[in-house]
Amino acid sequence: MSTIYLETTKKLYKEAAEKPEIGLCCTTTPVWKLPGLDIPVIMQQMNYGCGSTVHPRDLTNNPRILYVGVGGGMELLQFAYFSRQKRGVIGVDVVDEMLAASERNFVEAEKINPWFHKEFVLLKKGNALNLLVEDSSIDCAAQNCLFNIFKKTELEQALKEMYRVLKPRGRLIMSDPICETEIPETLRNDERLRALCLSGSMPLKQYIKMITDVGFGTIEIRAKRPYRVLDPINYDTHKLIYLESVEICAIKDPMPTDGPCVFTGRSALYYGTDIFFDDGKGHVLMANQPLAVCDKTADALKALNRNDLFISESTWFYDGGGCC
Ligand SMILES: C[S@@+](CC[C@H](N)C(=O)[O-])C[C@H]1O[C@@H](n2cnc3c(N)ncnc32)[C@H](O)[C@@H]1O
């Protein structure tokens, strides 16, 4: 990993650990409100993510959770809310001051959440590019607004590391900015802007390809929201650059022989005269009932060119169920 990247990141997040920088990453996702969960104000001020990686449906059966890039610890507290076991959540960060800040914040959290013990979280110094975590030992791994800081080769390495530590069928849950507009090289190479999660993002399709290239067989796009704009007055760009944030869950399912299943919120509806339509490949559509389908199946059904099938566009909101 380039030393400039690390120096810039360490400096920026040391400052953000010592004095909360409200809006550093700017999330538009409301903070989880759950019965008995009280998030200390300091943690909310240090919310440096761009979405949420905490989804109750990922967290059944006492999962072992790994969270990389801890920030103020808010999402670790939310994960601990579901796991409630000693060292059930492992938090890794490369910046000492950030680890110390989240440790302090957990003491505050303990005071206002009777169910919470700071031993539920194990904080470790470490690097996303070389996780000191055993192979196939984690049920749920998460990162929020960290991977977009990396350049392509670092991102490949970080994804490989997450894949390595996950158990078969384990889940990598991520929230990151994406950008469908070309980001000028001057901005892309600006280490500070990258560290601020502003100039390192890539188009969603390219991001998905990088994730599936390391082996994840199933991808869920769970949310897509407006994030930021980089405008010609404030940034070194001639055109307005629009950034969005996405929530992605990558599942360590075996890779299907015909390629990964990527769910982007598409559905298929059959409106013919029969009770159902069966494509002979495991997809049965009951008359006028939507079936959530992955993009591969959506495209295959569309290619049948039938006048009794409707295939919806991506909603970028997929919350389970359906084909594959
Ligand atoms: C944008 S902040 C996000 C913090 C947190 N995930 C949140 O949502 O509030 C990025 C975090 O990643 C940490 N970080 C940066 N580079 C890292 C690396 N190579 N390995 C582990 N952590 C890293 C920073 O110290 C910081 O805590």
C-alpha cells in the first residue's frame, strides 16, 4: 500500500477521532432506532459512513461479526445489539486514535444501554489489506465508506481479504459511494479527497464486477441514494460530478456456472391465461404476482420475447426472496 495513502488517511482520521467532524462522510440514512438502543451523541457526531451495513436479517444464529474501519463505533454498537456476546463483534482499524475514540465511546454507550457491555466488542489494530483474522471464521463482515478510499489494486486486495475470512455462505455488507461520471485523474489522485470519500468511487457495474471477480456468487443491491456533488466552483472539475451511495451485500455462495446472481431490485410478472408460467429453469411465475429476479434471469426472461411477461427495471432496492 502506498505510504502517501496511509499517511494522508492516518492524519485525516486521527483528527476526525480527536475532534468529531460532523458531516465528514455525510450519511443520509437515518440512524437505527431500535427498542432499548440508545446511541451516544458523540457516536452520532462521528458517524463517518454513507449508509447502513446493519440489517437484522443478516444477523440470526449468533453470527461472528467483523467490522473494518471502526470510526466512532456506532455500527459496532448496532451490531452488538443483535449479537450480545463477548467478543461477538471484532472491530479493526489502522488508526490508533480512532480505536481509542471508539473505545471511549463504548464506555459512554455502556452508561446508557443496560444490555451493552464493552466486552461485546473486541477492538484490534489492523489493516483492511492484511486482516489478522483466521480463514473462514466470520459470518458477517462489514465496512462502511472505507473501500472507496482504496485504489484498484488495494481494493482487490481488501475484497480478497474479506472473502478469505468469511465462512462459506458468509456475508460481506458494504456501504460506499459510487459514481457513474468519469472522475478527472487530478481529483482521483488527490489522496486527501480520496480519504474524505469524495474522489475514489467507480461506476456501480465496475464495483460489482470487482466483488464477483474475487468469488462472491450472489450480490444484493439493497439501497442507492444521492450522496454528494463535486462542482466546478469548489473542485478541480469542468463538469458537475454526481456521487451516490450504495448498500451492497455480497454473499460467499458458490459461483454459478453461468455467472453471479446480481439482484438489483428487478421483478418478473406473468400476465397470460394460465395459472402460472414455468421457464423450465426453476423459475415459476404465478399469474400477476411479482417474482424478484436477478439480472441474469431478468435478461433471460426478456430474451424470450413473450407478450405475457413483464420484466421491471432495477429499483436498487432488493430485500430478499425470489429466484436463484
Ligand atoms: C470514512 S471512515 C468510516 C468509519 C465508520 N465505518 C463509519 O461508518 O462511521 C473510514 C475508517 O476506516 C479507517 N481506515 C482507513 N484506512 C484503513 C485501513 N487500511 N484499514 C483499516 N481501517 C482503515 C479510518 O481510520 C476510519 O475509521
